[in-house]
Amino acid sequence: MKLDLNFPEFQKDLLALEKKEVLAVINTLKKLQKLSFEQLLKSPGLNLEKLKKLKTKDGIALYSIRITKKFRAVVTFQGDYIRFVSLHPNHDTAYSQ
């Protein structure tokens, strides 16, 4: 899986994190690079969830993915890419963008 980390909101969120949280994001990114989309869907640790009520301005589905037990990221998929949209150190905010 290819990673797209260029979304401005994601970059802002990433740069605002503490060192421990940045390391958790990096570890998850390394794991994702090794997975296919099918493997990601089956991975209980990453707990990919479609955000039913949320979409991008262009109508693209948004998903939540676990970074840690308390920390999630919002992503989209396009072709072989997983695009990181935002990070949510408070788990619940990922569901109410």
C-alpha cells in the first residue's frame, strides 16, 4: 500500500504531536506499507472503520484507522494510495469532524 501524507491538515496535526505520539504514527505507517488493502481490512489491530456520516467535499468515503488504543487517524483510499486526512489523539473526535 502506498502512503500519501501530503494533506495539509494531516501535516499540521502530525507536527503538533508529542514525540511518543509521532513514534506511534510512524510505527503504524511502517505496518501499513507492508499490507495490501485486503490485509488491512482483515487486520483487527488497525480496526479500519468507515465513517458512515462523513465524506470529503468530493463525496469520497472517509475511514477511521487505529494508531493506538486512544488515538485514530482519518483516511481515504484512492487506487493504491491510502491518504491521511487528519489525526485524532482524542479517539472520539475522529467520528465528528
